[in-house]
Amino acid sequence: MILRSQGMIVSALLVAVALSGCTTTKSAASRGIFSGKPPASATFITALQGGIVGRSGVNLNDSDKQRALEAEYRALEGAAVGQPVLWTGKDVTGKVVAAAPYQVGSQNCRQYTHTLTVDGKDTVARGAACRNEDGSWSPL
């Protein structure tokens, strides 16, 4: 009888260990890359037409420009009002902060700032963009 009870305990422990890696608190659709928000695809980045970072006067390499534009897209698309979207490049860091959305006709628009820091010196660019029907953003 004791051996049978110990066998059941061992079996129960094995099942518990096997299930410990499982979770049902979040679905795959609610995590990370599977979220419902559209990705900052090349099409959406292109629609920004260089964003306000392109008008900042700061010379960025292609990789840093891509990071900067992705940060602008993320800030416009889903950042809370005043919440900075940070990015880091080779010799530059950036912070994009979007203001509250507002309407222009039927389009949602947002003003935003992009602060670039190079060699400890900040350059701040300001602008606005409106969201298109396809989810891309066009600068004003």
C-alpha cells in the first residue's frame, strides 16, 4: 500500500513538472511580435518620408536613420501621451515623444518631438503627422 502511494506521488510530481512550463494566462496573440499592432514595416517607414529626424540637420548613417524612423512610427502609432520611445545607434541616441492625438477631417494626427543626442549635444526636431487609412503616417 505504501509503495502504491509513493508511485502515485511520483506520478503526480512528474505531471506537475511536465505542466510547469505551460501557461494559459496569455495567448500567443497577446505577446510580443504577435500583438495586434501592425509592425513598423518598410512601407510604413517609407510613408514617413524621412520623418522629422530627416529635417533635424543631424547626419545619420542608414542603420541609425532606420532606428530613428522606427521609433517615430512606434511613438505615433501607440505610445501614450508623453511616453518616450527611446532608440540607440552607433554614435547617437534618440527619444521620440508624441502628444495627444487630434482630428484633421477624418484623419487622426499627432504632434511629436524627436530629440537626438550626439556627443552630449541635443538637437530637437518638432513636427506632426496624420495616420492614413492603410495605417501609415504622413508628415504634415
